[in-house]
Amino acid sequence: MKNIKDIIIGVFAVIGFAAIVTGFTNEAIQSNKIDVENKSTVDYKVCIYCYGQEEGSFNLGWGKSTSVSVPCQSGDLEIKYGTYSCNSSAYSSGYNSYTIN
């Protein structure tokens, strides 16, 4: 009976040690590239959101385009653009390639 108890304690100790070791390993953040193109005749401020958090913003002049690296998949990505800011009245887009018309 004592051997079974020691074996069970040993198994839980190994599982606990493995959980601690894997908890400290860092996974690399995968970056995806998207293209943003402004086909309108207005300059826009463009804001990029991943998982609901703003990742960055930039100004994009009319007729210009740029490529941006984002740390999330397109399903978790939202692009907002407005003439001065990306507040609640800003426009929103949700596609792989973003075109501002």
C-alpha cells in the first residue's frame, strides 16, 4: 500500500513539474501582413485593433497604400478609420485586404 501511495505522489509531482516548466515557455507571436489602401479623396487616420485592443494607428493620405504587420488573425482584426480620429463614430472594415472608399 505504501508503494502505491509513493507512486501516486511521484506521478503528481512529475505532472506538477511539467506544468510549471511549460508555464514559463514563451510562444512566439505570429505576425500577419495586411494591405491597407485609401482609394478615397480624403486623408484618414487608420487604427488597427486586435482582439478589441488598439495595436497602432497611422495617417494614410488619399490615393496611398501601405502594408502593416498585425499580431492576430483576420477574424480577430478590426480596422477603423476616420478623418481625425478612430473614435466611436469612425468607420469600420473587416476584410483581409482593407480598401477605404
